[in-house]
Amino acid sequence: MDIIYTPVWQNPGNARGPRQFVEDEMWLMEKVEALGFNVCASPEHHFDIDYSACPDNFMPLCYLAAKTTTLKLALGAVILPWNNPLRAVEKLAYLDHLSGGRCMAGFGRGLARMEYEHLGIDMGESRGRFDEAIEMVLNALRTGEIEGDGPFYKQIRTPIHPAPRPELADDFLSVGMSPDSAAVSGKIGGRLLGFVTKPIPDMAPVLNAYTTAFREHHPGRRPHVVTDDFYMIRDSADEALDLAMKYTVNYFHTVVRHYEMDGSHFAEKKGYGSYAKEAEALREAGADAAAEAYVNSQLGIGTPQQILDKLEERIALIDADLSIAGCFFYGGMTRDEALISLTKFGEDVIPQAKEMLRAAALAKAA
């Protein structure tokens, strides 16, 4: 079971210069191994510095590989419809060898209309592109050769050099925020990576779609869920909540804007029906009420003991092995403010959280 650090790569208002923006993120990423994290999982996002800007997540992970010794380096995720499958496999294999076998693959299909438009790709093709590409990529990781003859990717049989380690296809992240995507994550055998947007019981349709598909297609293995939350940790619960209502709410509003979560376009795009329903619900609730509900659903807001108590509740609710991931630097805070939460998490939460997750996995296996 892993404890995962998730850099957000956010610079609201473009307040910091480009170099300072990158240096701040890397400054925090370099600290997580010593604090007890097992994995750093970097996202891929384009064109929107207010929300997230990491156009090539392999690059910071390569840098981090040289600064660490045991930390696993995860793609959280490679958005396959935006990347050539051949190049994705080559870079996964190369990062894995550069890091001494510490790469963890991760895949997603993307949700933001503006990113698809600027990349010149029809968002309505996202499901078809992902399904075609993931089969090519996983096969290539296992065999060392890639080929394809589908409607989107015509690829003659091509060797991958340096050859990938086949185990990369056995343990990887797969983003799933809708029941359809979660079911695909289960079918292909990945760990479901889900960003927490509501209380865990309300995410049951997504979690159940994943575990059902995983058990159907991989009967000899156990499903594995990774929940990704936002963190604001202080010794005072009131201080933590006050800061979260500032910074986490700031982040939430960038999510709504970037993904147009209150828009009507999801209903017009193939494969995004569940998001259309979520958008309708958000419009009905209103942005302020939705932001407060978002804050209240996060595992990582409060004192260290409150976080451990919430983790115990989450373990009981999720019928799968569980890893937890966290975002600590976001919403316009300084990196020093983020470091307070990060350090408290490492010192006061991680040791007990690892034991809780390990004990729960053993109990579920039994």
C-alpha cells in the first residue's frame, strides 16, 4: 500500500515567474522521500497556468529520479489521446531504466474541452482513442514491440529500445472519475486513481464499477483503489478549516472553470454522459455550496488525528486494497505554507497510516 505525493503544478494568476513556478514545485517534490512517501505521481496538463501546467510529466520525474533513491516515480497520468502510443511506451521504458526500475505507469483519457481543442483533437473521440491506445501500450510493455491497425493509430510493428520491463504492465495507475472510465480501469487491471470530489459513499457507482470489472477480468488478483485528496494540516482544526476554505475553495473554482463543470457541453460529447449529470447537479446546488461540500469531503483537512480518524472510516468503506494520495501545494498558497502540511503529514500521519493500510490489506486478503 502506498502513500503518494501529487504535485498540482498550479500558479493562480501567473503570480510567480515561470522559473520560480517550476523551482517551487521541484523544491517540494525533492522533500517527499525523506518524509516517508512511497510514490510521487505527476499529472499531465496543458495551456492553463491557473489550473495546472505540466506539459510533459516525464521530465520532472526524470529530474526527481536523480535526486532520490527509493521513491517510485508515477505518471499520474499520461493522457493517451494526447500522446502517440509509441512515444509513450518509449518514454516509460526509458524513465524506468534511468531510475533503476522505479517507474510506475499511469494512464487517463482527459476531460477538459479546452485542452482537446488546443491540441487539435476531437474530444468526442477520447474513449475510442484511449481504448485503442491502452491495448497497444500494455502489449508493447509486455512484449517489447508495438503495433496497431485501428482507426486512430496505424503503427507498423516496431521494437522498443531500450526494451521495457514487462512488469510495468502489471502495476499501473488508471484514472477513472466516471463509472464508464472506472470499469475500463478494472478491465485493464490497473489501480483505480480517483480524485475525491464528494463523500466516499456518494462515489459508490464509480468504485463499484471498478471493483466489479476488475474481479470479472482478473479473478486471481485484488482490486486496488488510490484516492487522491487535498491536504491542509495544522495543529488547530479551526485553523486548518479556515485555510482550506481559502485555498481549497480557490482550487475548486479553478476546476469548475477549467473543466467547465457547470457547462452543458458534456451532454453533446460521446462518452461523457455521467459528467453531464454532475454538471447539472452543480448548477442546481450553486458554486458556493458545491465548494463547501468539496472541502468537507477531503480526507486531508484537519489535525493529524482527524486525518487518521477519517482514514480509518475510509478503509472500512472501500472494498479493495487502498493507497492514499495527496495534493499539498495549490490555490495560491506559498510553498512554505504547503511545507507545514507536508511535514506534519510525514511526521504525524504517515507512520500510523502505513500501518493502518497494511493491516487492512492483510485483513481483506484473509
